[in-house]
Amino acid sequence: YHESNPAQNRLLSGLDAPLQGINVINDNYDETSSGEYPLGVARAQLHATYVLSQTNDSVIIVDQHAAHERLVQEQIKMAMGKGGVAKQGLLIPVVVELKTNARECLIARADELHVFGLTIEPFGKNAILVRETPAILGNIDISNLINDLADDLSEFDESIALKERLGEVCATMACHSSVRAGRI
């Protein structure tokens, strides 16, 4: 075969080269337990962006940021169902500068945001003070989170409660704390 198809042979050269951008996860994978995990068991990370998962009969490639974002979003929703999201008080409150209409939109929804674990209050002419953040989010860029929430809330109808828009608010919050591409 190799002698009769030299062009094909060139295409296949290099397949035995060391893999780059793949981090193999060396765990003791038990084929019998994979039925317990519908998305399989993580076997490797590709280009510090995707998780390669193995099931009994297939391979699944998952975007790690999207997967982690979804997990955090579901945790926030479960916490909301139990009465509210646990809050993490900030040692030093963060001042976030906003456009006037964005500031007013957030301040008008401060009580609802408090249930989501975000405690804010007016601060000066065009700013708000963030005193607490949702504990589940960990160490996040508070300014970006507040600006994204302000953008999202400005699109919502004022008469609709944030709990009715739970998915959108949770998605915005979850996105800011999720594992990003490039993280091993």
C-alpha cells in the first residue's frame, strides 16, 4: 500500500509525532462505572479549552467554559429555590462608575439583586457601591459583572420581576466566574 500510494503516505506522516496542546488526565478509569456518568469521564484537556470525555461507546468534546458556566448557573438556581444565594461580604467595598440610566436601573432593582447575592447601594452621582457578591462566584471582576448586569437589566421590562428572568440573570453572573479557555 505504501509503495503504491506515496501521496497518501505523505499525508499520514507525522501522526506518530508527540501531541501538542493535550493534557492527559491520568486517573483510574473504570469502564464499568462510566454508565453512571452520561457525559462520560474526563480523559484529557485539548488546547486548554476543551475537555475530552470517554463513555462506554463514544467520545465527547466539551467546551470547558460553557460546561462550568452551566454548573454555576444551576447552583445559583438551586440556591434561589432555597431562599437566596449565599453572600460574600467584601472587605473593601468596590465603587463602580456607570452611566446615569444604568445606575438608576440597578438601584431600582437593588432589593431583587440582594436575593441573588449582590448587595449594592447608591454612591455619588454616577456610581454604585458593591458591598457583597454571590459567594458561589468566588473571585470575580466586579466592575465587569455590574456593567453586564446593567446592560441586561436595561433590556428587561421594568414590571417583570428578576425572578421571572432567573435564567438570564444567573447566566450573566455564572459567566463571570467560570473557567476560561487557556486555563489548565
